[in-house]
Amino acid sequence: MFAHSKSALMALFATLIFSSMGFAQVEDFTSKLKSPDAATRKGAAYSLGRMGPTARAAVPELITALKDTDQTVRRSVAIALGNMGPAARAAIPALTEAFKTSDVRVKRASAFALSTMGPLARQSASALAEAVADKDTGLRVSVAAALAAIGASAKETVPTLQAMLKDEDLIVRQTAVQGLGKLGANAGPAIIDMSALLSDTDSTLRAQTATALGMLGLASRSAIGGLTKALDDKEEMVRQAAIASLGKLGSSSRSAVPAIAKALKEENPEMRYAAAYALAEIGRDARVAVSALTEALNDPDQEVVRECIYALGEIGPDAKDALPELAKFFKHPSADIRKDAIDAVSVMGPAAAALSTALGEILSNDKNDHIRLAAAYALNEIGAGARPAVITVVEALKSDTYIGVREECAHALGSIGFAGPTVLNALKEATKSDDLGVSQAAKMALESLPKPDND
């Protein structure tokens, strides 16, 4: 204990020493901001900037230094304030004024600094927007980045970034479309102009645009046609970005399902995975892709197979035609894939009744606790149609080594609804279980069962 306390004291002592050294450095560099030598003042600002928010005590002097007679010093000061981020929020008015200078390098540095303040700099949006047509490309890029960081809380942000989508410079257009994407649904008014960039000559911008549209959520539903067309783009990164965004739009992308399903045959497994993932996100409205997803269960890439299984589960009962193929995975060497397949089957509920016996075999024989639990749950979801497995469920209720399985078996017997003597006796015995979950589940099952039947 003494050694631990000694170590803690030494750590605290070291922290205090370094903190005092840091304060001393801030004071030293701050004092140098008043040096008669411009190079010294510039170096001091640079050093304070490297210290980041820990040099916040220097902000008042840095604000004063934004009016330095030397433009290289003013630029260094603006960058230093930017490196401090929100800790230098008091400098926002001064940075806004500095942005209005005629020196483009100072303007760029001021825009950068304002971008690090995020929404706190909303009061600067008007000044930034005035530079939308500035002849300096670098400045326009900095302005776009700053407005994107400020966000939709400033009324100038969306229309200014929207205008920049038509900028002659590629980097400006890229920065603007990415910025709009970050604004989410607030960028809705710019969707038409954003969608137009899906046809830009630059493939990277087309991909960035597809991604940005997905970030707008349901506000970009009007872009589904353009995103679907982008699935035929010659560049893979554009197609992949379009698939991802269509998936994010969920059921609204139902019209794109056939085109997305085609990507399940792409050469790149990442593309095939992206297609399956998107179809899963679309869910039940992706039912027309059941055949393609079922065929893709033979994919050589295991992750693609898993995602196709998951997609079929998300489609639900409408994917019942895939049940025979899903059942083939019940004995797969991978426990993860076995469970994926059982989980997908469970979602189909009564439609999966034909697999009850196979699920019962899993419940009896699989060595993995969680897979047996999944099988019991699936039989519970199937309900009355799982009667062929009822004896197996009873045996598992009595003797499974995993309490979770026994509890789920009790629920399953209630769901199956067969009130034969064997079932009733097993449930009555289970009500005496030391495990509260098992006993409660057995009581609930007994209460839900109809009058006794013969086994």
C-alpha cells in the first residue's frame, strides 16, 4: 500500500512540475508576442499553437496580435488560435474581422481557425459566405470547410455550400458536397444540385456525392433514381458508395433492389458484401431479391454468406423459399454461421415449420449452448407448427445443461400449444426448478396451454 501511495504521490508531483513548466512556457511565448522582431513574434505564435488548448491563457494576447502589422505574424496567430479550437472561442469576433483583410493567406488561416470552433462560430457565417466567389481556390476550399463545421445553425451555410457545388474547381466541389453530407437532412434544399454531381467527370467526386446523399437520410429520397443509375458506373468505388447510400434509405430504396441484387455477382467480395448489407437494410421490401440472395449463399467468401443469411432473415417470412438452403447451414463447422442460419429461420416464424425436426436435432445434439438456445427460440417462434419436435423440446427442458435453453424450451412448449401428458408433466416438474426463469416460464406455459391432449 505504501509503495502504491508513493507512486501516486510521485505521479502527482511530476504532473505539477510539468504543469508549472507548461504555464511558464505559455507566459514566455506570450511575452514574446510583443517582441520588436517579427520573426520572434511569429515563432511565439507558432509555439503557442503547438501547445493547443493548454495555451488558452494566451488567447487575449493572441487576439491583440491578430492586428499585428506583419501579415506573416497575423497568419501564424490565426493558425495558433485554430489549433486551440473551442478553447479560443473568445477570439471568434477578432478572427471574423481578420477574415475581412485583403491578405488571402491571413483570410485562409482565419477561415481555418473559425472551422475549428464549429457551431460556436455561427456569427461568422455571413462574412465567410461573402468569399464564395473569391478568385483564390484555397480560400474557397477553406470557406466551404468552415461553413460545413459551423453547420446548419447558420442560415448562410446550406445556400453557400449549394452554390459551391457548381464551382469550377474540383476540390471546392468535393469540400462542398462532403460538407453538405455532414449537415444531414438540413441539406435537403441542395439535393438536386448534389445529385447532379453523380454525373461529374471526376469519379472520386461521384463517389463522395453518393456517400453524402446517403448521409442526408430520407431527405434524399428524390435522389434514389440517380443513385440507382450510379450502380452502373464504370468505377467500383462509385457503385459501392451508391449501394451503401441506397441501403441507408431503407424501404424507400425498394425500386433499386433488382439493381442492388446484381451486385451480388460482382468480382470484388467487398462489393458483394455491400450489396447483401444494403438488401438487409431495405428489409422486407427487398423480397424480390430472395432468389439472388439464396444463390449467393454459395459465395466463396464466408462474410458475404453471413450477410446474405442475415438479409434473408431481415426480409422475413417472404424469404421462406430460401429455407431449404438455410437449413444446409445447420451443420456448418462455423458456430457463427450455424447460429446466423437459425436466427434467420426464427424470424420466419410459422413459415419455417418444415424445419422443426431439423431444429429439434440441433437442440439435442449441438455442443454449443448458444446455438441450442437459438434452436429453442426458433421452435418457440414457429409455434404450433413445431409439434414434430415437441418430445425433443421436453427432453431439453428436463436435461439441458444450460439454464437458458431450459427456460426457452418451457416458453416453446407453451407456444407449440400441445397439452399432452408428457408435456404437462415436464412443465409441472419445471415449475419446481431452483432457477426463477425456468420456473416462471413453465408456469406461464401451463397457463397458456389448452385442456390436456393425448401424446
